[in-house]
Amino acid sequence: GQPVLVDMWATWCKNCLTMDKTTLADPQIKQALAGYVKVKFQAEDPDAPAVKTVMQKFGAVGLPAYGVLKAK
């Protein structure tokens, strides 16, 4: 029943790595996301069919991208 935060990232994405070290490491952000299940989705090849499907589901056009899933 918890909301899920999907963090779409890649090892080559400098902004993704920066977000992990700064924004997502910030105590206030951590507290705000405490009730979320966090899933890191490695999107190394945005053109791969499985990756493309996930990114399209969330309307992501690039990385980093974040999506939220909530229980109905």
C-alpha cells in the first residue's frame, strides 16, 4: 500500500550521479520520501525496448527521471 518512487538513472548520466549525492542525500528530502518504497531502475540504454517502455510509462524524455506509483 506504500507509494513507490522509481528513480530512472544510468552510470553515464552525470546529473543522475549528482542527484544521488546531493538532492536525494539531503536529510529533508530523505524525510519527505521516508514513506516511499524506492526503486532504482537502471536505464543504461534508453532505446532498449524494456527501458523505453518504462520511460514512456512515466513520460520521461531523458535522465535522470523519477516516477511515482500509488496504490489504487
